[in-house]
Amino acid sequence: HATVNLMMDLIYWKDMERTGMVLTGLVVGLLSLFQLSIISVVSTLSLAIMCFTISVRIYNKLLHVLQLGDGVHPFQSNLELDISLSGEEVQHYMQKAIVLSCSAVDTIRNLIFVVLCSVMPVKDILFISLFFCPLLFIKFSSYLFWSLFIFST
């Protein structure tokens, strides 16, 4: 529920500063994806995150050396989080991934079929299908050649 409330706060601009930062980040991200490839954007973001975490770590070490800090690892609370999944959760997520991947493959197959049907004439589709289905070609070759002869005349 906390995530839903946070999203609703962002959508309805309840916290103007946070929503402005998120909107600015989204716009900058979309503009950078428009100008650059996704690999360069992801690598630049990864480098920025790594530089931030290293600088925070060095800052805390420096405070510990100067005896101004307690010396606790700056990300200790994150390191102590339990992120393990139970067997049921793993099975649930795997089933979800399988269903999503099967539906994606089915959608892509249908999309390719629609594109091929809209771009290619009937004769070309017939020859392509004969290439992928040699058993059908052997079985119905006389009928297919006869129909191609009729279509071409």
C-alpha cells in the first residue's frame, strides 16, 4: 500500500519538490534516450551510481579517520536487508515469467505474420510457406503448381 500511496502522491502532485524531481528525471531520461542509444544511457547511469556510492564510502571513511564519525558502513542497513525468496515465491515468479514470455513470443509471431501478409503478395507467401513446410509441398505439389499457373495468367 505504501508504494501505491507514493505513486498517487506523485500523480496528484502532493509533494511538489519530489514530483518535480521525478518529472525532471523522466524528461531528461527520455531526451537522453532520444539522442543516445540505450546502452550508453544505461552505462552512464551505472557509472553515476557507482561514483556516488564510492564518494559516500570515502566520505564516511574520512570522517572515521578524523574521528568525527562512528565508522559504521554507510549502507549497513541495506546490507542487512533480507531479500531471500521462498520456494513458493520463486515458483510464482517463474510461472509469471513463462506466461509473459510465451505471450510475447505469440504476439511477435502474430505481428510478423501480419507484416508479411500486408507486405508480400500471395505468391510470395505461398513460396515462403512451401520453404518451411516441405511435406505439404510434396503432398500437394500438383495442386499448388496448377493454382500458381492459374493465378499468374
